Amino acid sequence: MLSIKHVIILVVAVLLLSIGAAAFYKIFFTAHSIKIGYIFPGPVNEKGWNMEHYDAVKKACAHQGLELIYRDNVPEAMDPASRAVESLIDEGALAIIINNHNYHSAILPAIKKHPEILFLTTSKKNISSNTIPYFIRSYQAHYLAGLLAGMKSKTGNIGYLVGYNVAEAQRAVSAFTIGVRTVNREATVYVKYTNNWNDIAKQKTDAENLIKNHDVDIITGYLNTPDAYKEAAREHGIYSIGFNSRRDVNDPKELTSVVINWQKAYGIILRRIVRYFTGRIENIPVAWLGVNEDVVGIDGISSEIDPSYGIMLENARRDLIEGRDVFDGTVYDNHDELRFDKTDPVSDEALLDKFDWLVEGCEVVK
């Protein structure tokens, strides 16, 4: 005998086929709350990536009258990730946000199993009709931070810790390096892959090794939290640039911090979901959100920075808003291979699908 849950799913499927998704949702959800599911790889009370996203999506949901349900501390493997998806669906989630590259592959069977559920993902691989990709142009803010680092560095050596060599991180490091070398052509950005997002102890050790072995006088990173490398920077008396957290205004050695306004980003994305479920749009477009939407930027500058630097940074930001891309022009990778040519505009496809390299000026540290 079919359970109530299976009967409901069967009815939904029949209605979707017979009258179309937009018409069905307009009928059904005008009087029903829309639940948004979210899967986190770590605890939502952990300072850094998880807390930042949790607070942002919670506020964005509340602003639009949506209910947020979530699972945290979910390992990036098929069984636990799939169980988390199923439990969110059982609880009534109509859309599930999986803001993690590794999750997408892990839950691909669940995505195919539940065509009635929307899955929001930061991966463009194996896209199904019920998968909505969205991306943040954080590389634009890393470019701005790189300009500042290039102006402030005395040694011309800058350290950069990266969790994994995924495309979004490669874009960020490369954009940062372009910024650095725009004002300091001879500078080198020493890149160390930590092969983790959350291991504070290892990140601290890797940061100290960069500082001691490569004479870096500024260090930054693309990790879930900047705490480890910022602590190492303070202990060694060098500068740091934060990521995905507010700048510590009490620490003049923190030059700035790359920030993403996730509440605004989720607000834009969730408005589109609401419009879809209430029948006002039939399709949700791919979202690329950046400086134009005021989603990415840097959180001010340290008191140790010359005010004229701030003027230059604002001019660079305006150039981005007016349509200049960080990777416009002739761009070589760190193996002297031509990647972008100034005669061709840089495409989003190239940024998304083909960024498995680092620009000239990056040196990977083993």
C-alpha cells in the first residue's frame, strides 16, 4: 500500500505533467509556505563560512516569508549527503541549496530521483532540468584586494593559502595575482594548497611555513575561515587580508577583507524561486552575481593604508561595474601558456568550465 507521502508525490507528478510546473505551483503555493532546505558541511555556529551562510540565508528567508530548514555537519560523501537530502524533502523542502562542489556529485542520484524538487548548486556539471546553477564573482573582490597587497608589500612576496584547486579558488587566486602585479610587476604570489577547508591546525602550520620560507610580508587565503593564517600573521608581525568575514577594525595589520554579501545574494536568488513557485516565471535563470549587484567587495581598509590607495581601489571597482573584466587583455598562465587574448572578450563559460590553472606570477608551494 502506498504511503501518504508517495500518494502526494504521485499526485504532484501527475499535475506537473498535465498542467505544467508554473501553473501547478501558482495554484498550490498561494496558500502554503515554501520551505527552503540547506546542507552545510560544518556546524552553523562555527565562525567563518558556515555561520556566514547560515545567518545570511536565514535572514533572506525571513525577509521573504520563507521557512529555512537545514542539516549541518554533513560529510561530503554520497550516503550522508543523500540522507540529508531525503530528510529535508521529508520535512517539506521544495528547494535545496547545496553550496558546495563536492555535494553536487554526491547527491546527483537524489537530484535525478526528485524532479519535483529544485536544487541550487554552484556546480555546472551534470545539470538537470531541476538544477539551478548560481555563481558569485568573488574573484572581482580578490582582484581589488590584490591591488592593495601589491601597493603595500615591501618584499614583493605574498602568501596565499587555498583549500583545494577548484575553479572558483583558481579564479580568486589568479584575480588576486593580477591585482598584485598590476602595481608590482615583479611580485610573486606563493600558493599553498592545504587540501582542506576547515583544518585550523594544518592551516596555521602551512601559513607559518610560507612566512618563514618565502619571506612573505602579506598573507591571505581562500578557506572557510581566515583565523589560522591571520593568527600566524599577527605572531610574525606581517600583514593579512581576510576572506568571507568582516575586517577586524582593532587589528591594523589586517589590511582589508574580501567579503560577500550573502544575504543580498540569497535574497536575489530566493526572490526568483518565489516567483517560480507562484507561477510568475517559468524558468529560473543562471545567476552570476558580483560588484554590479553589490554582492562582492572589500570591507574597508586599515588605518595603516594611505588614503590615496582607497581612491584607486574605488576607481578600479567602478571600472568593473562599467563592464571591464579582471581577465580582460592578454593573460598567460604560470607555465607561459596563453589563456586569454585581448582581442576576445572573456566568456563566463571559460571562467566556469575551463579555469583549472593559475596566472603568471603564481608559484605553487609543495
